Amino acid sequence: MFLFTYFTVKTDGETVIRMDVYKDFATVYSEIMQDTPYDTWEKFLVSTLRSHGIKDGLVLDLGCGTGEMTRRLKNKGYDMIGVDASAEMLGMAAGKDSEGILYLNQDMREFELYGTVRAIVSVCDSMNYLTDSEGFVQTLKLANNYLDPKGIFIFDLKTVHFYRDVAGESVFGENLDDCSYLWENYYDKESKINEYALTLFLKEGNAYKKSEEVHYQRAYGIPEIRKMVKKSGLRLLKIMDADDYGEVRRNSERIYVIAQEVGKTPEKENGKDKRKS
């Protein structure tokens, strides 16, 4: 998850919602999301990067949130940059083992780097926060612009099936050490927009502070993903189920998309590619 300090949702061409998120949620994010399968995601990312000859060098974590995956990839030998639009989430990231990591407070639809990177990764459904295709394509175009020649962009997405059939209209909550929360979910089938209202009760001494946030994400079908990747200029390499890495099925809840940079010419020295392999 991640993402915008502010973002817009569009339905029928009209901008109808502008929300402020990941404020108080940032302070308890790691506690609430403690069951997130970071170990599995890390293994997949490292394996995929290495299979494309990317064993070191600069890697961007887009929608890095509290920096959990950023730190993990740094510990695997990559020079990491983390981009997130929530200053609060980046504040939590910077308070952890952040030595050697560059964190940038930027909207992923408008991110800017000082140069190119060997790869870009984005996990925990950060890309689902892009709630219109225009913003999605713009983010992909920026990825293509800032990738090294033949660099790759790996990102995950929750599926229509997940939002419609698994999350659907549901309510759940939990009491934790530092907070309690109530999570109310609603999915609109027509717009493919998923809304969840998060009510937090944050422990402050002998009392609790109440805080509320409303988050919006969008589901994208495979044909639309293919169309957006093509429009961005990236080359689509693969779309796969995120659980077994096989073909995407009707009951796939999360998918991985792997796309490759197109358009740049590698620097060469004596006829050989200067990039590391």
C-alpha cells in the first residue's frame, strides 16, 4: 500500500473525490500490516531482478511507504531510492535503518530522479491507488523515461476478483497493542473503484485518539493493463499470478506485471555494453 498525500478519483470523466490519507495511519501502519508477506515478495523481486542481469546498482522503490521493501533490497546489495507522496510514511521510513537510502517525497505520477536506474519496483498494491488510466499511463511513461536501457519495472496489482469477490462489502476490526481499528470496505462494480474507510483509535497515555481516513483504489482488467503498458512505450514482458507465478486466472487475487524499457541506446565502450551484468 502507500500512497498519495492527496489524490483524485474520476468517474464518468468527473473529478468527484479528493482525499488526505496516510496521516495518523502512518504511525501504526507497520503494526496493522504485520502479516504482509514481505519475505515472499522480496524473494520474487530479487530472483526476477537477477534473472534480468540486475544484481546491483540503482533501484527505485515506487510507493515505498515505510520503506520495508526498500531496506530489504538495500540489504541484498542494491543502491536504493524510495519515492512516496506521504511525508508521514517517509518519516517512519527515515526513522528506521535508512543509511544509504535516498527518500524522495513525490507523487508517483510526477516523480523526478537525478538520473536513470537499473530497475523500478512497486509492491503492496501501490499502483492500484492510480484511480484513472491517464495517471496510470503517465506513471508508466515516467518509469520508461528513468529506466536504464532495457531496465525493468516490476509492479503488483490487486485484481477485480479480489476487490469484488474477496473484499467486497465487508467490515472488520482488531485490537492491537498501540491502536484499535475498524475497516469498512465497499467496491463499486461500474467504476471498479474500491473504497475503504479506516477508523483508528490511537493509544495516547491512558486515552485513545480517534482518527478517520478514506482510501480509494481501482481494479484494472488484463486487457486494460496491456493497453496502458503499450501506450506508455514500455514493452510488456509478462503478467502472472502473484501466488504461484503461473497464468492469471479468474480467481487470482494479486498479479505481477513485468515491463521493460524501450527507446534508449546503451552506452558502449569498445563495442561492449558498459552496464554491469
